[in-house]
Amino acid sequence: MSGVEEAFRRFATYGDTAASGNDMTGKNFSKMCKECGVMDGKAVTSTDVDIVFNKVKTKGARTITFAQFQQAMKELCGKRFKGKAPEEALEAVYGLVEGKEPANVGVTRATKAGAVEWLTDTSQYTGSHKERFDESGKGKGLAGREELTDSSGYVGAYKGAGTYDKTH
């Protein structure tokens, strides 16, 4: 398997766990062109990449195969490297793509340090929030959030069961 085909498969499976790697979506094709430097923003723009993708894919399909990908690269190489011969331009584009894989730039990761630590440190809590946790820092659940009152008196709202005779 060539380096270009291997890069095609890596980008084809990016972001889709069910993808086989045999065909690529337009989103992944655009990502590949941008990250590999085929799309430079001047000679080849994102609009050019989308037009070429729709031109080479079969009608009604949402993906392209590796053969269609090669056809798309032939279309784009003439725009990207204008002064070169078609074969040289195609080799130059394949040189940009070869051996590349999708980058995870801008992917959000959970943080374990900084502001999160003091937010989850229950020993720092004060007031009524402190009562929601036991000594080990484990939450008390519903018992820690609500005031549980003794409503065992004769009348539902009567709060002091057994204290009536003592006051009169």
C-alpha cells in the first residue's frame, strides 16, 4: 500500500468509528486538503475543494473511493502548482499528502488541574454547603440537601411531638 493510499485511509476513518477506510466523506476530504497543504487559501480554496469533490463523486453518493480521490487530486494539482507539468504537479500534491494523518487540533480535553481542583475540594466548603458532605468528603445525598424534620405528631404540621403536656 502506498503512502498516499495509507493517508487516504487514515483521513477516511477520522471521526467515524464505523468507517471502513475505503471511501471518504466531503468533510474528511476537505480536512485532508487543508491539513496536508493542498488547500492554500489562494490558488486552491475550500470552495475549489468542495467543487472538485462533488465533480468526482458518483451522482447521489456522499463519499468518494480511492480511485475518485486520485481523479480529484489530478483536478486540484493543476490549480495548486500552475507552472509545472501535469505529472510533476500530481507528484508534488502526492508528496504533500504522503505519510500524513489527521491532527487533533482544537479537541477539548478534560483538565485535572487549575480551577477544577478547588471547585471539587469539599474541605473548602462553608455554610450550608459544608453540611452536604461527611468527614471523608463523600456526599450525603438527599439527607444532606434537605432539612428532614420530625413530623410524627398527631397533626401533620405539629412539630414537637410529646411536648404538649410539658408546657401546660
